[in-house]
Amino acid sequence: MAEAERADLSFEAALARLEAIVRQLESGDASLEDSITLYNEGQALKAHCEAKLETASARIEAIQANAAGEAIGTRAFAGPTDAQ
């Protein structure tokens, strides 16, 4: 899959293609050259999915509450890498 095509994929479509690649590699039916090509495509799709997830995480906001539990605003989401 060309880079331009991959850039247009939604997270769900990229993940579905990645899952199909994994199944194909696990089946052992692909030749060595095809396996290498599939592996490289899978790596690129993995990076694409990670970038999509990172973008989505950056858009999530956590609701801040006061002592009474009332919402008083929002703050940026602190993901697992932000908490360290």
C-alpha cells in the first residue's frame, strides 16, 4: 500500500488491514519475499494507527470537579506518558 493511500485510511480501516496482514503472516502461506513486504506494510500501518491514537488522546479533555463534585471546567488529558 502506498504511503498516500495509507495516510487517507481511518484508524479502523488501517487496523483491519493490519489484522489481515497478521493473519496472512501467521498462516505461513506467503513466500519469504511476500512476508517481508507484508511485514513492512504492517510496520507502517502500526505507526499510522499509533499516530491516530496519539492525536485522539490529545483531543480528550478530563473534567475537573470542585470539592462538592460539581464540574468546574476541563483540563488536557494526562495520558500514561504524561504521568511519568
